[in-house]
Amino acid sequence: MSAATPASITNQKLDSARRFLRQSQEGTESWLNSGLESAAVFHLRSALNGLLQEVSLAYQLTSGLQLSNLSAEAQTKGVVIPVLVELQDLSLQSGSWLNQLEQAYLVQFECRSSMFVKAGDSNLIGRGGDDGASVNLFLSKLTELVLRFREESSEY
């Protein structure tokens, strides 16, 4: 049995996010939809880590999976990596999809305060108000970025 490649792991995470998001939008159980969206966010954040691992392997970077560390190492080596430059630019824009994904991840999985609307004063459970549109945007943008990176990498 062969080990999965970083690209296949990233693909699996994107596919899992897509499936959880679709289930949350098709489901009739409103209490479950929030959990399915949370699962999709987790898999999207994992897919981002997968992309960073792909970049790290492709460019022989050894500084882990933190965007700032990878960017600094690439700069030290004198290598311009378009996907890292784009991610670094997005990380500096407070309203970017990348920062929104990170915020959604922190809200869901680290119990940080939420920017989401509460369902009601007596209801203690907060929920998103856009029926998965934000998560769908994260999925679309991240998938586009992964495909663009792979296409650019295959040209070399």
C-alpha cells in the first residue's frame, strides 16, 4: 500500500468540505446544519495546510506550515513563490476570504467570540446567517488557488 501524496490529501480535504457543505444545504435538520458547516470549515482549514505542505515540498522549504515562516524562508532563499505571495497579500487584508476562513475556524474550533448573529436572545447557540454562502466562497477560492498552484508548478 502506497502512502498518500500531499496533493491527494489536499484533494480529500476539499472533497470532504464540499460534501459537508452540500449536506448542510440539503439537510432538513436545521440543528445539524451548523455542525456540518463547522466540519466543512475544519476540512477547508486542513486543505489550506495541505496546500502549504505541497508548496513546502515543491520548493524544498523546511520551516513548517506557517505561512509567515514559509514566506520568510522563500525570501531568504531568494525564491518567489506566487501562491505564497498571494496568500501573504490576502493575510494582510482584514476582509479577505483567507482571513474570514481563519476567523470562522477560530470561532468554531477554539471557542472564540463570534461575529455570527445569535439565533435569539434566549437561545445560547450562535449560527451563521448566510446559509453556507461564506463557506462556499472559501471552498471556491481555495480550490481555485490549489489548482492554480498545481498548474504553475507543472510548468517548471
